Amino acid sequence: MKQAFRVLQIAFTYIGTVVGAGFATGQEILQFFTQYGKWATLTIGLSTILFVWLGTKMMLIAHDTGSRSYEDLNKHLFGYKAGRWITWITLLILIGVNSVMLAGAGSVFVEHLGLHYQTGLLVTLVGTYLLLGRGIRAIMQMNSIVVPMMLLLSLLMITSTLHQPGASRFITLTTDKSLIQVWLSPLLYTSFNLVLAQAVLVPLGNQIQSRNMLKWGGVLGGFGVGFMLLAAHFAMSAQMPGITQFEIPMGSIAFQLGWIVQSVYVSLIFMEIFSTFVADIYGMTLQVRQNIRVHPRVIMLVIMLLCYSLSQFGFSSLLSILYPIFGCLALFWAFKLIMDRWGSFRGTKEKY
């Protein structure tokens, strides 16, 4: 029973790491999947397979090689010198994307709470600073609460959408995009998210003693991400093309389900943004700490200040510009992970 609970914690941490600002609000899913109409269901299936395979493989490699941070993983994948360069590029990507995450928190406060944009940013930053001292345990505990609620709300959105006139639109929606764009999109999306997830999944893989738990946690987590992708795509397809005008499209869908569901969903969006932001700042701090002998709190504050500065550009504008660029860079990283022979489902002994 204890092992099963631990597996679920790993799965929820995996899901919670991927379900950040762009995912939880619907912007990522809209831009990488739903805009491609009927093809999106198939491309989500491809992404799900990649999340199951590569997310699990990443944690197993971290476990087997004793990687403390994503820098150690990159040195394993690319060699010492190239790995260090890739690590610093990854750090820049993480800072940029967490700026998007922070901007998402500001958008939640503006659009759904009627509060100032800066209030959302400051609440997130202060909360992150207070929680970070507890490390990976706090991250796992947060996701063990938030992710099950997100999964339940995904089910609710599916059942609600089934009764709408546009329920079958996910099958009939057309797109003027080329097939190259259609099939490149899930590869970009998955690669990009796995690059970000390594900040959390590598320390997690290193700290969990049982290889078997990591394997099943990764499998469940990957399928969980796929289920939530499909649920959000199904709900948003029924509202196309009007849904594209919202900064937080999933929030507008929740609004149609009543103020109670809306309030819960908006709270969960913020909590997912917050938990992912906390996890990524934790991972970046671990990596920088390996190279610069400065107190972790100082490193943490500098990284958060950089994210705060970039977040002033707004949410959807950052998402549409940064994500495709970072996704292209991430494809090369994902290819190296695919080709790596370590972390297979067979092999090495448990770390007891």
C-alpha cells in the first residue's frame, strides 16, 4: 500500500511538473494541438507515448547514474564539456519559461479575481520563497493534492462537453496548416516540456530509492498528462474559434459550468502554476549551486528577480514567441535522450 501511494506521488509530481501555466490555462494546448483541428487527437496520442517513454527513461537514468541535478544528466547525455553548455542553455530556457509561468499567475489575478497583475506576481514570488526551504518533499505533497483535483475537473469537463452542440467538433474541425506543421507540433511540445521537467524529474529520480516505483510512476504520469491534454482539447474544440480570444481559455470553459466550478478551477490553475514555478526554481537553484558557491537563498532570489523582470511582457505574447523557439532547441536534447542506451526497463539493481 505504501509503495502504491509512493508511485502515485511520483506520477502526480510528473503531471504537476508538465501542467504549468500554458497547460493549465489552455494556451499551450490551443497553440500546439487544438488549432490543428481533427489531427490533434492523433498528435496528442503521439505526445502521450513520448511522455510515458522519455519521462520514465529520464528518471531511471538519473537514478542509475546518481544525477543530483539536470546538469549531471546533460553531462551524461552530451559529455562533460558539451553537457555544461547545454545546461546553461537549459537554464536560460527555464528562466524564460518560468517568466511565462509568473505572467500566467498575474493573468489569473486580473481576469478571474479582479486584482492587479503585479499582485499575482508578488504572491507567487513570496509563496515560492517561503516554501523552497522544504525541498522536493514539499513539491510532491503539493502535487498530491492539486493533481487529483485537476484530473477530476478534466472528467467533469468531458461529461459537460458531451451535452453541447459542438461536442463532435474535435473530429470535424479543419485546419489550413501543413501536415509538416501538424506532426512537428507534438514533437516540439513534448521535447520542450521534457527539457523543463528535467529540473524536477532528475532530482526526483535520484532521491527515490526504488527503480520499480520510478518506472511505474513515470508510466502513470505520462498517461495522466495525455488524458488531461485530450480532455482539454475536447472541451476547447467545442468552443472553437471563439475560445481563441481568451488569455485563459480553460477558465472561460469553467465559467460555463457555474461559479463554484469556476472558482475551484481558477484556484487550481493558480496552484498548478505556483507548484510548477516552485519546482523549477528548486531545480535551477540546485544546478547553479553546483557551479557557484553562494547561499541557495541568494541564488533563488536572483533567479526569481530575473523571472519577475521578464514577466512584465505579458502571458500570451511570451508564450507564442518563446515556446516554439525553445521547442526547436529542445528537439536536439530529446533526440539525445532517445538515443541513450541507459535507463532501459531492464537492468540495474534497486538502490536500497
